[in-house]
Amino acid sequence: MKAPTTLAVLLESFFTQRLMSQRQASPHTISSYRDTFRLLLRFAQQRLHKAPSQLAFAEIDAPLIAAFLDDLEKSRSITARSRNLRLTAIRSFFHYASYEEPSHSSQIQRVLAIPGKRHTRRLVHFLDRPEIDALLAAPDQQTWFGRRDHALLLVAVQTGLRVSEFTGLQRQDVALGTGAHVRCVGKGRKERCTPLTKTSVAVLKAWLQEPARHNAEVLFPNASGGRLSPDSVAGGEGRTADRAHCA
């Protein structure tokens, strides 16, 4: 008789074989899926009183996942959109499991049948010229952090890149000669080049003259030379820690 399949084995092959090897998912996608399953494993441990390494795949059923999603909304106050993103990661894993563990088809189908939560799609608002000027004038350009933030905001406003895209930019992704542009690989692994204005070119040229932190190749690094977190970009605790690290 075949031993019960452990969740750990399936999760490992899902990340290493499915996401990284077969689909060549972006680091951002892998990070998002990792965070989802970290939360799910923590919830399952509390609910089932088992360590993640001891969980059987059969124990991660539709009622448990539905309870997990409800708990996220209550305990973490997430939006319906964030809830649906967590569900997307779980569905992707169970689609993979349907080929690896066909004996669990009934369990898998019940999980895949969990509906996403409806939510209102709000109109996307745009900044007008005075608001953009005020935003760009906010950083204190007498400091390293202020010059970084000014260059980052200018590139973000001019190119319209996603947060994950402009925080992932490397110095080599910027061309400031004839036909100046910034190159990035975005969602769906789509590569695109966005032209830069003369103002952006001038600011980036000055920024690239700044000494690289810890020899970092990241275009807009944090204090330790690494990639900025979403919290740092938002100006929350991440940026406070960034400044404290350099104080």
C-alpha cells in the first residue's frame, strides 16, 4: 500500500520543477506564492496541531482552505483582491497536484471549485501636473536617500513601471546615450524598453555618479545595497529601517 503523500514533497516539486524549471516563473511570482504557502502552513499547523513537515496532502482540503481564506480577511484585514491572489497561488498548486496525485482527484476538484470573491473595480485615478511636481519635490536632495527617491519617483512617473519592475532594475538596464531608454522584464516575462526624457536622462546620469552601496548593481538600492521592498517604496516601516540602518 502506498504511503500517504506528504505535502512537503509536493510543495518542493511544485516550486522547483513546476514554477522554476518548467514555467520559469519570475522571482516576484515565486515570492508571492511562497508567502501564500507560508501563511497556509502556519494556519494548518494551528488548526491541525501538526508540524508542516508532517502534514499529508489529503489534510489540505477545501474546508481548511476556505477557513484559511476567511481567517486572512478577519485577522489580517486583507481586501477581496488580496484574498483572490492567495487563492490563485493555491489553485496553481492544486492544478499541478492533479497530475501528480490523480488518486486525490475528488479533493482537488473541490479545492479548485472554491470561487474567487467578487469586488468592486475602482476607477484608476491619475496625478495631474501640480501633483506630480509636488511629489518630485518632496525628497530632500541634500541626502543620499533623497537623491535616490527623487530619481526613483521620476522614473516611475515617466515610465509607468510596476513597483516590482522599477525596484528590480539594474544599472545595466539603463541606456543614457542616443535613444535613451530603460529596459525591464515585466509581468508574463515580457521584455520592453521605455524611452526616457531629457530630464530623466540628466537625473539618472547624476544618480549613477553616486558611489554604489556595497558594490550593488541594483539601480535604486536600499542602505545595504539590496533591492527595495514594497514597504520602502511606500515610505512605511521599510524605509524607516532603511534610514536607521545607515544612521
